Amino acid sequence: MFNKVELSISSYDTAFVAMIPSSTSPHTPFFPQCLNWLLDNQLVDGSWGLPDRHPLLKNDALLSTLACILALKQWGIGEDKMNKGLHFIESNFTSINDHKQHHPIGFDILFPSLVEYAQTLGINLPIRPTSLEAMIRKRDAELQRGSESNSEGWRAYLAYVSEGMLKSPDMNTIMKYQRKNGSLFNSPATTAAAFHRIKNADCLSYLQSVLQKFGNAVPAAYPLDIYARLYMIDSLERLGINHHFKEEIRSVLDETYRYWLQGEETIFLDPTICAMAFRMLRLNGYDVSSDEIKYKEAELYSVFADPFYQYSEDKFPHSLKGYLKDASAVLELYRASQVIIHPEESILVKQSSWTRNLLKQDSSGYQLYADKLRIYVDNEVNDVLKFPHHANLERILNRRSVEHYNVDETRILKTSYRSCNLANQEILKLAVGDFNLCQSIHREELKQLSRWVVESGLDKLEFARQKLAYCYFSSAATSFSPELTDARISWAKNGVLTTVVDDFFDVGSSKEEQQNLIQLVEKWDVDVSSVCCSEAVKIIFSAVRSTICEIGEKSVERQGRNVKDNVIKIWLDLMQSMFTEAEWLRTNATPTMDDYMQNAYVSFALGPIVLPALYLVGPKLSDDVAENQELNHLFKTMSTCGRLLNDIQGFKRESEEGKLNAVSLHMIHSDGVVTYEDAVDKMKGVIEDKRRELLRLVLKEKGSLVPRDCKDLFWKMMKVLNLFYIKDDGFTSNEMHSTVNAVLKEPIILNELLVDSKDNTLSQKH
């Protein structure tokens, strides 16, 4: 599938190619093989179009059937088949007034125009005069509105459906949209009609190249290779099975990047493909910019120097997909705007705002055109609005994507088409099997961790929150592959321990106990039975020590050395920062904002969770790299975001407990000038800036010493934080319970998904 993009044949487009008369004999077809294909491929019900079509695509079948009848009539062949087709039209004609039926692009112009053309050929269509008049009035009203708007988007739309224009259209205007491959909009039907009228040699070359590839018929759009491959990679990532295809994905992205640098029009003339390519290339470490791209072809620079300028809010309506209010294009432009990494990318900030507003519009007031059935588009829109990129944990996204997957995804342009590259049952089977396999491993790991909590005595500490499920969930939902067991166990154990230690310094200990715990970690090789001043200190130190030793032993296998001392230092930094906060509270001190943040990003306790796991995800991480400023920058940026998210959400609770945090300190040090709302707004601005900075650091390749797999852990934790704090102080609430179960406990039943898919079709049919 990576090597070959398969597309279904379009009877509608093939009919227009079949109508072209020979250049030597106007009474014979230029492409007789297309005419023969029409004769051989009528469906049992008398229609032409996709077999096993969705019940909401009757209008598509009506249009395709009428086009095929016209082609047969033109060459005076297949009368029996024409009659069967006319009977199908008569039996299903009422669907054109059924608002539940999906209207292909241009249907209200194309269908009545082809009906009028049929009448000129002497075809007796079984349509009542009043119905025909109503269709023509509706078409003429649309043409009048478009003409009055005189927008570039309207002109592009009119050119796209120009095969339905009976009166001689302005071919000079239409041919402005001809592409380098000779086509008009990559549409065989539009291109065939143009060649029929003006015998353009490049149009002919395009049609011949398509037939050379597909044989006796043509698809609804060609080429679609770049889009289909990118969409396939995107689907594999969403379904959580992309790690099985790393080499294939890298090959496709390398090729796409070459096209990007060359200013390939297939990418830049289509907002959907442009946005998708930008997002996927950027997230995979390729150097693409939204505002300063240099191209090898100098004449393209002015057009493509800023790929999203042509799709800005005021210019998007002037494109074909903008005029159509194409939901998929708006959705992809919004997704692309979520991967801002530079402060100067203002065009992406604006793009995020206007595309989000469009997607949120009530469909009754602003109907976006959908290139697939509405139920699936609505699912995608709801997901992308509810879970922004920075709060979308992989395993939650994977489960939603599997449950919403449409194995028989039909796309609709002027007619419908399918491609196994866009959707098929084998991909779904692999995704379900992979999810359930990983989940079974996760369940066993969670049982092992539950035993560890009891064996370590951590459950006996009454002051400590028991958050094992959440701690393990945050690792399994982001680093889910079977081979990452050691990293997950380290992440989860240290997550449990940092929660316990946080509660210990917060409410569960005296100053003497706090100092005792820190001294024990500093000395390390001690007899716990004689040097611990309390049972709580003994339990905590023993659990921390055994966990650090375990990580050290595991690191020998992966790093070739024991990193125990590195992890001890990480834990000491945390405990000393927590002790500093406890001292501030004991002495009623009010630190400066700088002093607070310098301590607070460490005391937020992500160090022991994320940093030791870096040694267990695969790549070698030398001490030089581990102590490099780049790694500290990643850690500090991530932790600063987490601390501020926590301080915003926990402000009320911590104020009631007499504790200071970033919000309250900002208000205190302003001498009453800054309100709570002002402080929160400022914090949110800092979080946004730091989040973009972190993504830039993670994606940076040139000059980066930290391996990408290691850097990804910082971004994964960022997603966890944003999800946990999306509504309230999520880590101390039970709202995540059902989400945790969906990831860790409830397997996906493939047969139920396939039944649900059929039920969807049947329910829409009735």
C-alpha cells in the first residue's frame, strides 16, 4: 500500500472521456475502450457508480447513471442498458429532494444541465416538467448568486464543474486552472470536456497518461498519491500502529519533503494536502517553515514563499475548497496551526483562530461541505476541538480513532470514490490486535506494580494519596509499545513515589523527618533499621532506594553502565526543593517570583519521573549529553509549564491552606495592581510560550545532541499535564476514571466495531 495507491474507477468521469469524438472521425469515439467499459460495468439495479454504495449516495448514482446514458446515446449503442438506466433514474429521482442524501460537488448545476443535454439528444427522461423546472430554477439561482459575487472561488468552482456547461463557457478563464500535468483540477471529467471543446494537447496527454495507468477507464481524481500516502501515515499514527512501519513512513516523508522544497503544485494548490504535509513534516523533524521557505524553482518563490498566506482567512474563500467551505480542508488547516514552534508564526496563530471558529459554527447556520459522510466528519471535528494536539495522549487518541474508524470510507467529489490506502479492514484488524496486545501487557504490569506498592508498605502511609493507576496510566497512554516495559515501570514507580514524597513534605512529616530523609539519600549505604527516625521515613527511603537500584541495573542492559548515581542526584534535587518550600511555609516567608520559580519547577516533581526513563527507552545517553544544557532546557521548560498549570488550577485550594504559588505571588508582588484574572492571564501566556518552545526543542534536529526518542518523553509528559489540568486539578479528582479504564482495562472487540459500522449504514438508510 505504501508503494501503490489504488483508486476506484469513476463511471461519471469515464463517461465524459468516452464522449470525446475521434480527431479523424467525429462519428467514432476517441477512446473506444472507455465506451466498452461503460457497456461492461452497469450495476444490477441499472445504475452506474460504485458497487455496494452507501444508501445516502443515491444522488451520486443518479448523476453517474445519467452521464453514462449520455455517452451511450451519443454513439448510438447499448439501448437496453440505457433503458435500464432510465428506469433507475425514474425509481430514485425523489432522492434529489431528500435533504439527508449527500449532494456531490456541483450536483445542483451538473444534474439539471445534463438533463437538458439529454433532451437535446432526444432522450425521454422520466422526469415531470414541474420537477425539471424546479431543478433548473435552483441551478439558475446558484449561477446568478455566483455571478454576482464575482469571486475567484466562484470562478474556480465554475471551471471545476464546466463539463456541465451546455452553453460555450469562457475557455480562456477555465484554462487558467490547467496544471503542469495537463489536467484541470486533476479531474478527468473536467479535462475531458475541455479537450472536447478546444483540443488542447496537454489535456490529451493527461487523459492518455491516466488511461495508460488505469486501462479502460479513469478515476474521479488523479493523481492522489501524495495525499493518499500522507493520509495513510496519519491514520497509522492515529491508530497507534505507525511504529511497525518506520522505514516506509520515513521513505514517504523524505519524498514529500523533496516535493515541498521543489514547490510541487499538487501540494501547494490544495489546502488539505498543504496543511497535512506541513504538519506531518514538521512533527517528524523536517525543517519546514510557515513564512520563509526557499524553493529551487525561482519563479515559484513569490507564490509559495508563504504556503499558508494563500489560505489566510480573507483569501481562503477565493480558493475552490474555500468556496465550497470544505470541512476537511478547514480541519487540516486547524491541525497544522497546532504545531507552532516559532514566536514569529503569527499567520498560524490567526489560522488557528479562524479555522477553530468555523469548525465550531452551528452547521445549520454555516454548512461546511463534507467530502465524506457527515457522521464521520462530525466525529473528527468534535475530537480535534475537544483534544488539542498538546493534550492528546496517544493511547486515548488511538482508542477513539479505532472506535470511529470507517472501514469502507467513501469520499465524495463530483462523484464518489474509494481507496484501500485511505481505509480498509486489514488496517483496523491490525490496530485492534495491537491495542489489545499492548493492553494485556499493561494489565500485567499494573498488577505487578500493585503488588510492589503493598510489599513496599506505601499503602500504610495514611497521609499519602494512592495514585498508582493514574501514574501508570500516564506512562502506558504515551509509551505503550511492548518493548518499553522498563521505561513504563520506572515512570510509574517514580510517579507513585514523588506523590508520596510530595505529601510527606506537605502534610505527613516534621522538619526532623524531612531532614532525616534527605540525609539518608545523601549517605545512601545505610542500615535502615537503625538510622530512620520514623516508620514513614523508613518506608519511603527503602522504596526510593530499591527503585533507584532497579533502574540502575536496568540501565546497564541498555546503556552499558549503571546510572544509579545520576538518579540519586535527581531525587536529592527534588527533596531539597521540597524542603525549601516547607521552610517557606514554616517561616511564613514570601519569596520573590524568580526565587519561587527557580525552586518550583524542580519541586513540581517531574524530574524522577521523566529523567530516569530517558535511559530506558532505547538510545544511548552519555553522561556528557545527560549533563548538557539542552537536556536541562527541555526539563526546565516542561516543568515550568506543569508548575504554572498546577498553580492556576490549585490556586483556590492552596490559598485556603495558606500556601503560596505563582498566581498568589504575582498578585502580592504587584502591590494590589494585578487581579487574580490578570495573574491567570499572564500565567496562561507564559504556558503557551513555553509549550511552543518545548515543541521546538523536541523537533529540533540540527545541533541537537539528545536523541529524538528521549526528547519525545518531555512532550509526552506535556500532553499528560495538559490533559490532567484541562478542566480542574485533575490529578486530585476522579474524572479520569473511565478514561483510565478504557486505556488499561477494557479490550476493543473487533466484531462489535464491524457490526456498529453496518448498523450506522442501516440506520442512515432508514
